[in-house]
Amino acid sequence: MLLGIDVGNTQTVVGAFEGEKLLSHWRLSTRRDRTADEIALSIAGFLNLSGLNIKDVSGMAVSSVVPEMTSAIVHMARDILKVEPLVVDSNTNTGLRILYEDPAQVGADRLVNAVAAIERYGTPCIVVDFGTATTLDAINREGDYVGGAIMPGIEISADALFRHAARLSRVELIAPSSPIGRNTIESIQAGIVYGTAGQVDRLVELFKAELGEDAAVVGTGGLSEIVEGKCRTINEWDPLLTLEGLKIIYKRNKGGN
């Protein structure tokens, strides 16, 4: 059984694969002070709830933007599970040619998403990941990672608004029935949700113009459900894209399950 672990700044996603099949997946909060033992205990509990056993883990693929969590997961894999983890970075054999000026600056999750998007949706393609930050990544027809854009995520934007506007209270981050709010709560929700969708749509248009042709546009990430259906330029929604990419990269580097 292969474990795919994607560590983001806010959430960590764990998926269990048997061959090509994703058996189950879970989300937990990212905490930089988690120990290897705590991570192992959490994963063992998730697996048990799904009728799986942590002792059956024979491989692990990791993408992480949190160095402290990366170290703890590697320690867990080697010392507790007795497997050698594949930690994805710009030096990993992903099959991508990275056109960033400094490939090491590209987040592992962005590379993993690009690999999965190419495999599932072909090239050229654009990936929009709604997480702590909202990122857009462009892959050209040749399958090269061209680059992308990074902007504040939905929750970051909302937190900044509530923190700096004394008379505005926190609201649930959902799409209101109309982009024109009829009260303060709906107005905040409309601005955040439809505003994010509008930013993404404009950036996608600019990306396509830069690529010089139309492209498949894939939405993913833990916060994608908030704006799903609101971005007119996104034609595929795949919230587990990163896990799929981890599985593909692991097979390219390690083979088998």
C-alpha cells in the first residue's frame, strides 16, 4: 500500500493507494510541532477507520511546503514504518522540464499538480490550487512547467479584511445566492467568493494569451469547493489532484505499488 502525503501550510492531505486505486483519503490540520509518533498515530487511526492497517504500508510519497513537518514525516517513515519515503522536490524525476529561473523555488505541490494535470487532462493546461495561497500554474503544449502566479488565498484575504475593518465581523465562507449582497454578511461573502473567482478568471485569460492557445483549466485544493462553479474559466474540478500526482511520481521513481 502506498501512502501519499501532501503537507500544506494549513492542511495536510493523506491518501492510501493500492495499485491505481485510491482506497481512502483524509485531511488533518498542519501543525509544525507534530512529532513523528503523533503523525504515525493519526495516520494509523485514519487507516483503521477505513479497515486498513498501517503495517501494510510499503511506500510513501511526500510533497511538503513545511520543512518541520517534512522532517517529522521522513523520521516516521524510516524509523516507525521502515520504508524509504520519496520526498518530491525540483530534483525529483517528475518528467517535467521546469522553465522557472530557479527550479528549486517551485513548491513541490505545484510540480505534483502539474504532473497529475498533464496525465489526466493533457497539454496545454493550467492548474488553479485554492489553498492557503491561491496558485496558478501553466504547462505548455510540450509538457513544460512554464511558471505561474501566487496570490493570497481565500481565508487569508478574509482574515485580512476582518482584522483591519473594525465594524466587519467574521462570516461563513460560502457563496451567497447573488453577487449583489442584500446585507453585510452577503456583501462580504460576495466580495470574497466572487472576487476570488474574478481574479482567477482574469489570470487564466492572461495565461492563455501568454501560452498562445486554449488550455484545459483544472481547479483543485482544500478550498476549491467554496468557489466551485463560480469561476467561468475552470472546466475541470479535481480536489484530489495532488494525491494523484504523488502516486504517478512515485511509480516513475520507485515502480510498482
